[in-house]
Amino acid sequence: MNILGISCYYHDSAAALLVDGELVAAAEEERFTRRKHDFGFPSGAIDFCLTQSGLRGEDLDYAVFYEKPLLKFERILLSTLATYPRSYGVFRESMITWFNEKLWIKSQILTKLNLPENKLLFADHHMSHAASAFFCSPYNEAAVLTIDGVGEWTTAAVGRAQALWPGRENGRTENRIELLQEVRFPHSLGLLYSAFTAFLGFRVNNGEYKVMGMAPYGRPTRVEDVYKLIEVGDDGGFRLKMEYFSFHHSTSNTFNRKFIDLFGPPRVHDADFYTPAILRSLAKPGWNEETARVNQHYADIAASVQAVTEEIMLKMARHAHQLSGSKNLCMAGGVALNSVANGRIARETPFERIYIQPAAGDSGGALGAALYAHHVLLGKPRRFVMEHAYWGQSYDAERQQSAVSACGRTFELEPDLDRRASRIVDDLLAGKVIGLYQGRFEWGPRALGNRSILADPRRAEMKDIVNATIKYREPFRPFAPVVLEERAAEYYAGLGDVPNMYPLRYMLMVYPTLDGRGEQIQAVTHEGGTGRLQVVRREWNPLYYRVIELFGQATGVPVLLNTSFNLRGEPIVNTPENALNTFNKSELAALYMDDIIVRK
Ligand SMILES: [Fe+2]
């Protein structure tokens, strides 16, 4: 049984392929087209999935699209008509893209895959999200929470799921996901966060992380004002006060005059962000006190919208717990990438185990749609738990070596894993920043050791060095630590049952550092003493684990700085050529590419 899931035309297109219920390949389209957050038809990702499994399109039993286009079309029609003529712009623009592209999704998929019409299925957007988490988890039953910008109509849903594993009840299985309560467009926590993302000078659907990174530099002094925009019930249900927003009738603005009257003028798009605290530790040419003071006001707004988001998510999670009576929580949707809120849900709600898969946003809908079809529509038993994130494409030695030669560089071969690991550690101890490229690239937005840049986290200056010379990105943005799974609790407080907290594997939860520990790993400790840690186990990634283990033996600190292997504004590297391009354009000292070592 071969099932291909597809998501596209909103943001982060992707494809994922199941063979007999087991995931064999999954990738986001941006890695192939090199356009960040590419939302076009995912031809590159589909071709990769088929090639990886040795299948042709016509070998598929089903293709499944991650949402129902006609329901979505209906939502756009009805909601723009409700605000007509103010919404004329949105109406016109969306009609053009719908008639040019989106309404033809069915024939586009069938043509691409050479499939008959009866082999194409559609799943609800939030059902795809829910399935992407639950059917990757090891749980027999769980509470389900999905929160995003918007799907067809739903923007958040709470429910429960169950699926028995074969052999656990005479082999009989009944797989079910029930979304029992929902919030509908235009009331949306994701769109509220995005409105503030735009207000704070970042790109919507791209800069949400930056708002979260900015928040610890501020204090939540504007929480009351944020609550003027949103009414929240005890169960986490909410309604936006639409008189502050324009995303439902404008193509260019997400918030309006009334919003500006409340919060002041928006921050200049992509202007340098630095508060007085940042200015004191890192002064750059052109930076000044006055701008730092103004930025403090924006940081306080970021802290406030982040705090409100966390409060709402906590309420929703507690409600999901009551509704389901389960100790297990499965979360998905773009808002489930809010790793600060996720950490709080883990620490402050009664859930004992949490599952979020690495592509929690819309790219993950491709995987969820395929899983939903396999387990719920077709009723097939479960056989798969997602234990790691390495589902993308890999490239062989020949391709890697010719990529090195093509840019006029030479390489050394070091096939022994232990020796390679100790070479990496020698570099890190010498203060060098290195690229680690191996095997299949990661599924989802995070680099987790196969397309990573590594550095010594003990050196406070490493944060500025990596920001300024490698990543060319804003100095306020934090770097993340990677730590051996069994030693994470020596550094972070309140981790609970680490092996069962799957989001820790995927860098999806932020935790406070233990007293005195933050100072030892300054380059990966964010303002306020927190870290968005990744834990790693030898069986998931032997080389990565060995490097951290050896570094720990040499320094007493089994932690490294890990950031994604890419230049600012580019997707994470995919091919060896992408890796060498980043290596050549940055000040990375060495590139470790499977068995190959390239130096400058
Ligand atoms: Fe979504």
C-alpha cells in the first residue's frame, strides 16, 4: 500500500510517502527550489519521495491532499463577501490565484502522478494536522490539540484520538480521531501572532520565531492591551475583536488604524533590533540610545503577545486534558512550533507525555493526510512511530567529491566515525565553527545534526561570531544547544520524563537552565536563562552523539551550539553543492560531509 501525502498553496509545501504504513520519505519543497517557505506545487519533493522508494506515480494506491480546496474556497468567498466592498482587493487577488491554480489542484496532482481520479483523496486541514502528530506518536490514545493560522474554516481544534496496535485486542483495530470543539475563522491565534509579527517589523509566516526570540528582551507590560484584541474563555476558546484587524479584508495589512492607536506606529520593517541591554553588551556602528529605547517598547509588546499566546495555549491544553482524560498530548499546527509555550505546557499541565512531530506546521499536513488516509479512511493497523527526523534526501560520495572539486577545493577522506568525531572536537576546542553535513536531511524547519553548524557553547563570544560571520542574521536571535539525552537534566530544570518527551528530540520546547548552568554555556543560553534544547541519543545519530560525547569528555560539558546550515534568508542546505556554496561564502573553518573533510 503506497500512499503519497501532499501539502501546498498556502505556505511550506511538502510531500511525504508511506509504504505499508511506514514513512519512507518526507521533505519540504523549499529544499529543492531554494525558495524559503516555498508554497508552490511540490514537484521536487514528490519526485524525491518517489525516487527514494523506487516507485513511479502510477504505482501509488492513493495520493492525499492535506485540505479540502472547495471548503477553503467557500470560506474565502463568504468572508470576503461579508466585508465587501472593503475586501475588493482580497477578493480580486484570491479569485485570480484560485482560478489560475488552486481550483485545478486535483487535475494537477493526477497529471503529475499519472493517476485516475478515484485514487485522489482529500483530508480536512486540521484533521491532517491532528493525524500528523497522533499517528507518528507511540500512544494508543491521546488528547489532540491543533492550532494554526487557518485551514478551511478551523483555526484551532481540541479532541481525542485512539488507535490500537495490532495484537493488542485480537489484532482488531479501530482508529479514530475526533475533533470535538473548534474555533473558526476569522478568530485565529496564529493570525493574531502574525499580526504582531508584521507590526514588529518581520515578515508574516517567516518572522514568528523572531517575535518569540525578541520577547525575553522585554517585559509583558502590554498584556492588558493585547487582551483588548482577544476575548478568551476558561476553556481556551477565543474570539478576536475584528475591529482591530484587517487580514480578513486586505491583501497587504493584517492590522489597522485602531490597532496602531493602541500600540503606536509599527516598527520599521527589518530595522536593526537592539534594546538598551543589547547595546550595552554589543555596540555596532550607527546604533544609538534613542533607537534602543524605542526598541524596548517593541520588545515589551513582543513579550506581551507571547505571554498571552502562552496563557491561551495553556488553557486549551488543560481543557484538552479534561475533555479527553488522557495523560498523552499530541499537538500540531503552526502555533505548535511556539517552543516557549510548548515547554510551559509540558511543565504546567497534567500531561505526562507530549508528541509533536518536527514538521508541525503546514508542511507536516502532507504526512498527516497520508497517515489519515491509511489509518482512518482505510482502517489499516499501525506499524510506525516517528523516532527521528531524518527523512529527506542523501547524496553519495561521488556526488559529494565532485562538488568539492568543482569549486576548486581538495578534501581528505576519513571513513572512521570515531576519528572523524575527534577531528571535529579538536576543531571546536580550537574555537573553530564547522559545518556538519551527513546522510538524509531533516524533515521540518530545524537542523538536527545532519545539516548543522556546530560551535563551542562555552564561549560567550561564539554567539556573536556565528551571527556575524556565518549566519549574517540579527544579533538578538538565540542559538540552540544540543545535549546528550541522558545528561540533559544536569543543565535544564523540570524536564520530566526525557525519553518520552518527543518534542525535545526535535528542538520544539524551551526550558530554563538550572542555577549556575547557563553561565557555563553562555552562547546557547537565551536572555532570561533558557534554552531551546535538542536531546540526542546514539541510535538516532551516532556521529553527532559521539562528537558531543567526546566534547563532554574533554571539557566536562556534553553540550554543543547547533544552528541550521544555511546563510541568512536561504533554506537549509540540501545538496553537497548547496553546502559548499554556504561554506565558501561564510567563515566556516571546515566542512565535515559524511566521510569527507574540507578545510579552508
Ligand atoms: Fe495549518
